[in-house]
Amino acid sequence: MKSEKTITASWYDRRFRGLLWQVLVVAIVVAAIAWLWRNAAHNLDARRISTGFGFLSREAGMPIADTLIAYSPSDTYVRALIVGVLNTIRVAAIGVVLATIIGTLIGIARLSKNWMLARLCAIYVEVLRDLPLLLQIFVWYVLLQGLPPARQALQPLPGLFLTNRGLFIPTIHWEAAHGLVLLALCAGVAGAVAYRRRAIAAQMLDGRPRRIWPVALTLIIGVPALASFGSGAVWSVSAPELRGFNFVGGASRGAWPLARRDHQTDRAAADHALHHPSADESVPESDQELVARGRYRLSRHRLDCEYDAQSDRAGD
């Protein structure tokens, strides 16, 4: 009798009912997944279709035009997957840099007093943000396919050629020593940022300004130069040359990768231009005052935190 009262009381408890329903839903989902998995495994086995990741060690048999590492169709699917991931990272990195530069310039140009320039930039932002990404890829691809062939290639800059087969640019022969120089450059940039923060904190304590740019310039340029000299890195440039019906040497980017990178850059640049800090000037003055006040409080809070941290170190 007492157990029945306990069960009845628990059933009227909202938390108990919620927990019970959650357990039932999870059990139903797990049972459905198990049934689907068992059914799929049975059908695949009946049709003698193998599953798993064993295919990754097989020969890919497909060419890839643009690669950062050595690749041939006789390589495995694993290497083809690595090549694809590296190409995606390269396109994303280049797109981020170009989109930041273009987006900043367009965001500032939108506030120009020149009516034509401001309207053109506004049209650029609105059109590219509203068009589907896939459509932008095909538009860029069609435009690049309309370029002249290799023998009549466009040469906007010395050593740079633009044809319907893609873009051909000079490149540096990469060696293992160049990786050490790149690491030294990253270390120099990190050291310059750390010195800047330390100089600002010291200035807040004694009020004396520090010159940051000589130390930063020495770290960013001097450290990689020493690494290049110490490692014996050889810097040689390979420029593209026309031989027959195509260019050899240098680095090439096909029309399709170029179209993909261009559409990503333009779309990201339009988003960056729309949300650029300079767009604050386009809001009413009352809102500008609120934005400026919020930024002032944020910067003041950050400086107070740095001052407190520096005081604690000095006290220790």
C-alpha cells in the first residue's frame, strides 16, 4: 500500500515525469538507430557491398590540378583527401586576407561624399550578399573562360599571366630551411606583440612613453633574417614561361579554383564592408554617442585590468 502511494506521488511530480519522458524518448531513438543499422548491414551483406574505411588505402585514380604537395593519380585516397584539405585551407587563408583588405576599403568608400562612389559600393555590398554562392561561382567561371588562350595571355604585371586556363605567377622554390624562417617570422611577430603590451603597461606605471616600432621592426625583420642566414636558406624564384600551348614553371591556379576563391573573397568582403566599424558614422548622432561611450568604457576597463595586473607583479 505504501509503495503504491509512493508511485502515485512520484507520478504527480513534474520533475519525475519529465525525466521519465526523456528516458523513453532516448530509448526509442536508440532502438530506431539500432534497427536501421542492422537493416542496412543485412542489405549490404546480401548485395556483397563492403563498408568501412578500407578504401582509403586504395589507389585514387583521379587527377587533381592544384596541389601543395606532390600528388599523382596512383596515390591513395588518403593522400587525395590530404591534398583537398590543404587546398581548402589555402583558399580560405587567401580569401580571408583579400576579403579583409577589400572589405575595409569598400566599407570606408561607402561613407564617401562622392555620391557615385558611395552608391557603387552600396550596390556591390547588397548585390553580392543577396546572390547565391553557387551562382557567383558559375559567373566567375564563365568570365574566366572568356579570357584569351595562353599565346595571347594577358600580362597585367611582369611575370604574371592570366589566361582561360587560369593564373600563372612566379613562385619560390620551397625548401625545408624556409619552414624555419617562417617559424622565426611568427616568433618575431609574437615577440613584437608581447613587447608592445609590456611597453604600454610600463607607460601606465611611470607615464614615460616607449618607442615600440624600432624593437618591433628588429624582431619582425631581424629574427627571420638571422634564421635565413643561419639555416643557409636559398631563395630562388621560378617564373612562368610560355612553351608550346601552355606555360611551364612558376605556380598556376586553374579557372575553377580561381572562380571559387574569387566568389568567397567577394562575398566575405561584402559582409566585412557591411559590418566595418566605419559604418558607425552612418547611424544617427545619438546612436554614435552611445557606441563611442561603450567603446570608451571597454577600453578603459581593459587598461584598468592591465594596470592592476602590473601593480600585482610589482608588489610581488
